[in-house]
Amino acid sequence: MKKLALHWKIIIGMILGIIFGFIMNSVNGGKGFVTDWIAPFGTIFINLLKLIAVPLILASLIKGISDLKDISKIKSMGLRTISIYIVTTLVAIVIGLSIVNTVKPGNGMSQDTIEKIKLKYANDAGVTDKLAKASAQKEAGPLQALVDIFPSNIFQSFVEASMLQVIFFALFVGICLLLIPEEKAKPLIDFFDSLNEVVMKMVDLIMLFAPYAVFALLANVIIAFDDIDILIKLLYYALCVVGGLILMIGFYLVLISVYAKKSPMWFLKEISPAQLLAFSTSSSAATLPVTMERVEEHLGVDKEVAGFVLPVGATVNMDGTSLYQGIAAVFIMQVIWPEGLTFTNQLVIIATALLASIGSAAVPSAGMVMLVIVLESIGFPAELLPIGLALIFAVDRPLDMCRTVVNVTGDATVSVLVAKSLGKLHEPQVKNWDDNYENVK
């Protein structure tokens, strides 16, 4: 009998997790049971993915750069990667603003609903935490994002999983390996090549647990929804975001079909496990090891391209988040600050959302922190910021799950485009967790 594909196992786990979450929501003591006995398995899974993210980036990027044998190729790959990321982010923001200005989801919200949301969420710890983080990031200085790329202690960067710092260190080491005699560089290159193989095998083993982990993650998400009435009233806004995200994925598929000359359905099938994990975890960083495994082994992107494009993308390419910021900012203004809806302000939103996406952390709900900065850039009244965040806070987590799918899909798309442009897109060579099992059992 044919073995069920991984993405179908994950989908079944997600569906069962959602059903189980709703059942536990209606059972006395059900929420506590999920929190105490189910959710920890999802946390363990995410921890395992985060555990291997830094070693994987380090090994694949150092090995990939050293294999290029030509420093000029690094410049070419870097420029193509950043240029495509900027273009796709601009497209995402424009799609978001076009939808929200056409549909105007904020115009029909009643004052009673606004007051109910304000009372429930304006002083919520989650909202105040996002405001505090945004304030700290804004006060850090215009060049702080540049300073943060350069680590003072690489081991601290490993511990904190500071992706840009790890990427810089890996690039630095890879370039230096090119600049020393080949016989002296070979032992270290062989070490990182072996480390990369080991970590990729870890990904295969961890993914065996994925269907059960997404069951736990989705069940835990469902029990967090404690006011379905507010969710229904925000449905119009949520549908605008989801519709924009679907259009963005459609844009990626056009690029895959027209430029890479690959089947869009094939692309979606091969990247689907990473997309489903992105939806379950709401974290590009946690999904990164799986994204790299799918892109390298299942899409046929060379290791040096995937090792550079994907870690950079997990940090600076936030197409889904940028699209969301455009829709959320205008929606909030439609509801409580309609006088701010000028053409100039929307141009500022485009520019700020583009810059903010580069600094947005690849963790759950980081987009809301960047949204505060976007709103402040257009002179949004400070006293209305808690109310503005409260308006969208109830549906932020499910929308965060959806926009993370787009972020990950965008990263995979750009890696395919860059590989195609450099002649480094080949036939996939899939590896399974048990390829060498017969020799060691």
C-alpha cells in the first residue's frame, strides 16, 4: 500500500487539532487539559526546529560560499536576492492597500463594537507589550539595524538565534575560506559539509513528529479564542487580509511558471510541508530548517543558493507581514482616524512598511510591533494607538499564521528564481530519514 505523503499527514493532524480544540473549549476543564497535557508537545517540536536552525544556517552557508570558488559570485547572488525581495515586498504592500481601499472594511463597524473591543483589549498585556517593544525599537536610532548585523560575541548570537549576525559570521568565514590556500581550507570545509548532512538528517527525523505536533499547536491556538462574537465582527477585515495573501501566493506562482518554467502545482506540493508548519507555528525562523530541506531536496535548488537566500529571507523578507501592515493600518484609520486617509500618508505607509519588514523579527506577532511604527510614521495620534491595536488584536494570531505561510512561500519562490538565474536549479534529489538505516540497524 502506498505510504501517505507527509503533507497529507500534517493536514490531517491540523484538522483533528482544530476539532479537538473546539471540543475542549466546550468541556469543563478542557482548556486546562490542552494547556497542561497537549500544548507541551507542540512546544517541544518548535524547540527542536529552533535547535537546528543556527547549525543549519552556519553549515550550509559556509559550505555554499566556499563552493562558489569566486567572490564575485557572492556579490551577484546577494544583489539578485535583495532586489527580488524588495520587488515582491512592494507588490505585497500595493496589493494590500488596493484591497483595503476598495473594500473599506472599517467603514461599517458600529460604535458599540468598537467600544466592546476597546474595553476588552485596549489594556490587554499583549497590546501594551507590543507598544513597549515598538517604542524601544523606534528609540534605538536610524542605524541600529545596521549595527545589529555585526556581532561582538558570536556565541551569544548563536544562543539568541540572531539570524542576521549568524549569516554575517557564516559569510565572513566562507569568504575567508576562499582567500586561504585550498589545502588549508579543505578540513574546515569538509567539517561543515558533514555537519550540514547531519543537520538535514535531523530535519527528516524531526518531521516524523510533525503531524502530532501540529495537532497540539492547533488545539492550543483554538482554546485561546474566548470571544467568538468579536471574531465574527472582525471577519470582514480578516477576509481582506486573507484575500490579499491568496493573491500574493498567486503572484508567486506566476513567477514560478513564467520565469522558472516550473509547474505551480508541483511547486505548491513540494513546499506544502513548510507552508503547513509555518501556519501552525506562526514563525518563519522555526520553519526555516524545513523550508531549507524542501527547497534543496524537493525543489532542486543548489545548497549555496538555498543556504544564502532562505536565512536572509527569514529575516528581511516579510511579504505577508508587509501586506498585513498596509491593510491593518488603513483599516484602523477607517475606523477611528478617517481624516488621516490621505494619498501622501499611504505613500508613507508603503515606504515605512518596506523598511519595517527588513527589521521585523521572524517570530509570532512581530508584525504588530512593526505596525505601531508604521502608524507612528504617518502621525497617528499616540493616544489612539492602544485602541487601534485592540481593534485587530483578537484576530491577530490566526492572521499571523496565514501571513507566515506567505512569508515562507515568498522565501522559497525567491530561492528558485535566484537559482534559475544563476544556473543552479537542478533535478530534485530527495533524501529520506532511513536511507542508511539498513546499514546500521
